[in-house]
Amino acid sequence: TPYRTVVDTTGPAYLCGCPSRKFPCKHALGLLLLQASDETAIGDSAAPDWAERWLAARRGRAAGAARAAWGDTGGGPADPEAARRRAERRAARITSGAEELERRLADLLRGGLAAAEQPGYGLWEETAARMVDAQAPGLAGRVRELGAIPG
């Protein structure tokens, strides 16, 4: 019985019924070389039903993996209203954190930049921790960078 070999050139992916332990096997490599040497060598005929089933299953798995990689579960949030409320709460926390940072920087400027070195790095680390609590990690990173400037 001849081995059944199919090659998905979009992947490339291979399936062969031979007992070879090498992947891809020589049959799949032969098909790929034949396709590479002359694109008209393999005609545009209908694929056998077993090959179509394998290709369809492979493309279905690939589509599912792509959706999972992008975080798309096919539906969207389970409760869009709850998602909206969470987003609003997070935005409010970030806004309050940014306002707190603005107040601390204004206090620092009021006291003079020369005095910024006196409290040490602890003030900056505390402020950065408050920004993380406010779900603003980008601001926290910037605040940590500010702590190195006076030194």
C-alpha cells in the first residue's frame, strides 16, 4: 500500500503514513521539493477526503491558537456592564494617583529642589509604591527615575 502523504504549504506542516522517525519524512520533503522546483508539477486537483479532513482540522486548530494568543475567547466580556464599571474604577484610581503625584511634586518645588536630596530615596520609593497601588505602573517607573536625579 502506498503511503498517504499530505503537505500544507501555508505552514508548512506534514502528515505521512510512513513509519519514518524523521520529521519531515522523505515523502513530505519530496513533495516540497517537487513544488519548489516546478509549481505546475503538482496539479490543481481536488485533495482526497482524508487530506481535506486533516487540513481542515489543522486550520481549525491554528485559528483557535491565534484567537487564544490574542486573548479572544470568541465572545467578549461575560458581563460588559461589569467590565465597564471595572474600567471606570481603574481610571478613577489612576487619576487620583496622578493627582497625588502632582501634589507631591508641587510640594517639592515649593520647598525648593535643593531640599529634594534631604529626605533620601525613601520618599521616591514611597511615592512609586503609591502609584503602583493606583494601578499606574508607568508613573511608578518615572518616579523611581526621579529619585536618582538629586543624587
